[in-house]
Amino acid sequence: MSLIDRVYAGRLRGMEVHTPDGEALGRVRDVVTGLRPQGHTSRALGLVVELNTKRRIFLPMLRIASIEPGDITLTTGSVSLRTFVPRAGEATILGDIIGTKIHTDDPDSPELHDRPLEIADVELERTRTRDWVISRVAVFTTRPSFGRTPSLSTVPFRFVHGIAPDFSEASAATVEMIAGFDDLRPADVANILADLPRRTREQIARELNDERLADVLQELPEDEQTEVLESLGIERAADVLEEMDPDDAADLLGELPATRAEVLLGLMDPEESAPVRRLMSFSPDTVGALMTPEPLILTPQTTVAEALALARDPDLPTSLSSMVFVVRPPTATPTGRYLGCVHLQRLLREPPASLVAGVLDPDLPPLYATDTQETAARYFATYNLVCGPVVDEDRHLLGAVAVDDLLDHLLPEDWREDDWRLNPTTTPTTPTTS
């Protein structure tokens, strides 16, 4: 008999489980693990065993006497026949973890850095205390394809990043709190989350949908943004980044280690990651790093009525809806030659059938991507604007910078944490003089 103290979870699938007297109990269908934060040991909690009746039960790992090449033997024949139900914070290796994307900073495998990797299998190792812990993961270094054998590498689990516990079964208090967010602005939800314990904040983040979480994340202080993002699996984190405004996504990725940021960019849709990469190429103290690449951009043949209809988009921030920018095709940034802009107030005074080309403001100069934030502040103060065009040296429109984004960078880093709001239920009193 050859006892095993190290085994890949995939090898356990289908293995027969026997009681001490040799009676067949059922077959292994999965392994349940309790994932812990980075730096802590993650243990295998038990096996999901399918009985002959097709019922699936949970079998604690401490009930296992031995794992042999052919089967698994238990320490006792007494087991709970209660149907297996996953708990919050647990994950199944075969059902949840294998096939997910991770990244690694294993110093012995530098060729695997800066790229998303897919988990092919998970190695379990038995310790002296009889616990089974996750020791290594096998990852695909080339994707499996028909007729070709995929390339695999193994990395120690302590160097694996991007796997998040599943907290899909939120507590009643968490569900009730999330329901109360429906009528709140993202900034107000962010203020509530900022006052919560870190674990509660991260659990709520996992329960919010991608779009809502992206809106809220943009309003949190930078350190809490990174904490929340890193508590998500990297695939979910990439999905949330895709829903964020490109300038906010670029700011957030700029706070992460370069290798982790590159992995997340690699997982994002190329159409979503391209403008983010472009913004990250600018120095953080320039207008280029502040701008959004998705303002209202029109061709000269657009009518005033069409321009106003686009400005009515409820998903468009107020500052960006205040100005439309007219360019030669293409209209995707970087655009064709920038021709000029029209303020919303001017559009409201023009006949609907007029073309925007005929009402351009010929005197308003643009900002340049290399301009400083101080230059942008003086620009807005001089021209009484809340949004302005940003062009390159060849006058291609790169995007627009909004005054709210500028203020976000000019204010102290901890301005979101200060209790600056007036209590709406408090009536200001007039000082009295003696």
C-alpha cells in the first residue's frame, strides 16, 4: 500500500471512498476549501462525495485515514448524510477555482509575470497535523487547443494572486444595507462604505453588480479603492475596471504594482483597455492624465437637434454634457482634426435644423495633453467653463478634461475622508453681537 501525502485535486475526481471495513460509500466529485487572505494558509476543508443514491454529502478531511492510488479510506464509517450546501467564504476547487484566471510573482518563474494565467489544477499537501493545505497550483502557459498538448507550469500557492473567496451568501444585514443604497448617489454610498470595517466593505463590494461597484469605487479614497479591488478575483476586478470611466480606471491602476496592473489590463477587453493604457502613458500631473477619452464628439454635419439629443443622455456626467466637440472623422479618440466646440447654452439658442459646424466657438483655445493641472485651473477660471477640449500637437482631439476631475486632483489626497458636508437637518444660526 502506497500512502499519498501530496495530490492534485483533479486526480481525486471520481475516486471511490471506502469505510474502514471496505464498504464503498461513494465517489469524490469535488474538494471544498476555505480560502484565506494572501499570506495565510488555505486549507482543504473536505470532500464532496456523491453517494450511490446520487445525493452529494460533505466529508471533512479529518475523516480521511489515507489516500491511495486507487481509492480513499475513512477513519470511521459514521458520516453525516446531510446534503452538501456550500457556505459563504468557501469555494470548490474543481467547480470554482480550476479554470479561473490568476497572476503570479513567483521569483523562480519570472517568465510568468505580467500575464494572466489559467489554473489547470491545485495541489494539496498533508501536514504533520493531518490538515490538507493548498501548496501549489498548475497553470497553463499556453492555451490548450485541439490536437495539441498544452504547456503547464507549477507555482507555489503563496505566490498566487487574484483568487477571491465566494461570499455569495450575504448576511441579512448586508442584503438590507445594499437595498438601502438604491436611492443614494455613488458618492454617498462610498461615504457609508468608508466608515465600515474592511471585511464588511469588501463583502458588500462582492455583492454589488459591476456597474454599481464601478460607480462607487470611483468615489472612494485611493487606498480603499485598491483594497476593494484586490479583494476581488482578478477576472471580476477586470470586469469592474471595464465599467469605470477610463480616467478613473487609469488612476486606480496607477496605484497598483506595475505587474498587477499589467495583468488586469491584459484581462480587460482590448477596446476598453486601449484608452486606459493611453491615459496611463501621460505624466500624472498633466492634463492628459486627467482627461476622459469619451466626451461628446460630433462631425460638422450633425444638426443642433441631434447634438441636444446626445447631451440629454442621463448616463453622461453633467460637466461633459455642457460641451460638444466637432472634429473631422474619425470621431473615436484620437480623432481627426479638431475643428472647435459648442457650449450647450449656444445650442439651446439655435434652430434645431442648423448644423453644429455653423455655430462653432472660433475663439476658445484648446488645452494640450502636456499642459499642467495649474494651467487647466487657470483655463477654467478664465473662460468660465466646466469642461474643455484636450488636443495633441497636430490638433487631434484626445479627449476632454472636466472641472470635477481637476478638483479631485487639486484637493488634498484625504479630502474625501473629511466630514465637510453640512447636516441638512441643521439650520444655520446667525451670530449675535453684544
